[in-house]
Amino acid sequence: MRMRFKPYARPELLACDYHEHTPLEMKGKWRASFARPQQPFHLELGCGKGGFISQLALAHPEINYLGIDITDKVLILAKRKIERAYLEAGRPVDNVKITDLDIERILNAFNEEDVVDRIYINFCNPWDRKKGSKKHRLTHPRQLLLYRTFLAEGAEIYFKTDNDPLFEDSLEYFPQAGFEITWMTRDLHAQEPDWNIRTEHEGMFTEMGIPTKALIARKLPDSAVTYQEPLRGAAKAAALAALEGKEQEEVE
């Protein structure tokens, strides 16, 4: 269901201390922007309404968190959820931030100095309805290669989804992008780990009888990367021309 425009969202977010208004200016500065910059730094990509990150950050004050989503319409809900959770706990909001950013262009706001120790990806868009749309998946190899730029060596990605095709494809995506899958399940709630925090989508799909699929993947050295972006357009034409030239030389 498409969310309605919220005219109050942007002004309220601009008045919020833990909303980063200019993420593109934060490249290389994310860790230093927290009250305790020496702490581990975790991201949630596609934080949505904030149900997950508000619980996680509150439970782990020893870790700094950043929730990223693309639209104010959901970030305003995340802001209010975080605010309410910390208020009820009687604590200042000092280890979590939110910002609006196109995750497909995440390197506009992050570089190798923004060392991230863990990424969470929960119930992202499966992009399985249109031909050619799979490249927009947050677990597609070309996206995973972007994350490698700022992920610490041995850093982990925690991934959850209700979508079977996305999960099965992701089991191939991660190794191609140089990640080792260290744990996985096709039914997270059959033997639910103590660390799991159920998101809004997770609760909804569970009530519908749809099992949650999940995995943990660990970043390996660059030598483990096997994925190569398919050539298109002029680059593909040039490669074919070069190949044809080589074949001609072999004939001669």
C-alpha cells in the first residue's frame, strides 16, 4: 500500500537531533558524529518505520546505529518510534541516527573511512515482478560490492526475508560478492535465536503462515569476489569487437 505524503514530516525531521539532514556531507565522518565514536558502528538498510532499529539500539547502548531509508514518509515514523522507546526508558537518544538516502547510491555518502561492523537488511523489496529488476535488490552482488567498500574485514550482514526466490538467489549472491554464509535457515521461528528482533513485516507474515528466511554472511578478503558486472551498450560492443579481432588474428 502506497503511503500518503506527510507535509509535517520534513520539518519535524529537520528539527530532530538524531536525523542527519545532509548525508552526502557525512562521507568519512559518520563514526565521529556519535557521542561515543569509538563504539562499533552498525547500519540498517531500509529501516522503514523503525520497529527494528528502535528496539535494537535501545538494547545495545554500547553500539552506534544508523537507520537508512529513502523517504521522509517512513522516516518520520521511525523518528517517533525511537523517540518514544528512549523516552520510556528514561535515556537520551545518543547511539542511534536516521537519514534519508538512496541505498543504490550509498557510496555518495560512505567511503572506506566509515568503517561499518555490521549491516542489517530486513524484508527489502524483492524486485521479482519485472524483467531486469533483480539488479535493484539490496542483496544483489553489485550492491554487496558497494558495501564491501566500507565494511570492516570479517564484518557481517544479517539478512531476513519472506520471499523465497529472493532468499534462494541471495544464497548465490553473497558468495559471488566475496561473503561466506556462516548461518542460514528457511524458518527462523522454528528455533528462533535469542538475538532475533521481530520486525513489523515479520509479525505480519508470521500470522499469515509465511516462514521467515534468514542468513548471516561474513565478509571475506577481496580475492574471494567472483562476480563481474555484465557488459552492456558501448562497453559490450567494444568487448565483442576486441574478441572478433583476436579471433581474426588466430585465423591469420
